[in-house]
Amino acid sequence: QVQLVESGGGLVQPGGSLRLSCTASGVTISTYGASWHRQGPGLERELVASISGSGTSTTYADSVRGRFTILRDNVANMVYLEMTSLKPEDSSVYYCKIFKLGEYYWGKGTLVTVSS
């Protein structure tokens, strides 16, 4: 059974940093692309960043480019999202996803709140 578990969310002040982790089990993620998404209250889920299976290719939403970094460790079967210069509008539930050829799995999310 494939399971993705996000962790690392919490309350942080504007300008602060957080590192989100996504731990995968029941699957070897090296053959999957991976991505982080977020969904705020009353909003649609949006793509934040994605990374290829090898980790050599990444993409970012315009709103986070230069502030967030997506990383992966295929040996540890984990995906990370390093977030810096956080803004109140970054407050959301953040979800991890792995995907390939129409097959995909989601985690249940971790809450990030940016507030003073």
C-alpha cells in the first residue's frame, strides 16, 4: 500500500523559513515525478513545485520561485520543500504528490501558517 506522509508544517512568522518533508512507503519513488501543492481555505489546490524522478529538472510557480526549493532523496525515499522568506499568503495546507503515466498518489497534507 502506497502511503505519503507530509511533516514539518507549523506556525512561522513572516520572513521565516520551514522545511517540509514527504516520506513515502510502499513504493520506490525514484521512477516517479514528485510535486508539492497547496490549498488555502475556499481555494483550488495549486501546484507549487515539481521535480523529475532523477532530481535534475525542477519547476516552480511564479509566486514561489526564488523562495522555495524542491529536493528529493531517492535513497531515503523522501521529497522536501524548503521554504524561505515566507509570506502570509503562503499559508495553506501543503500536499505531496508522486506521479507517472497516469498513476499518482497524494499525501494528506501538512498545515503551514505564516503569521505574526
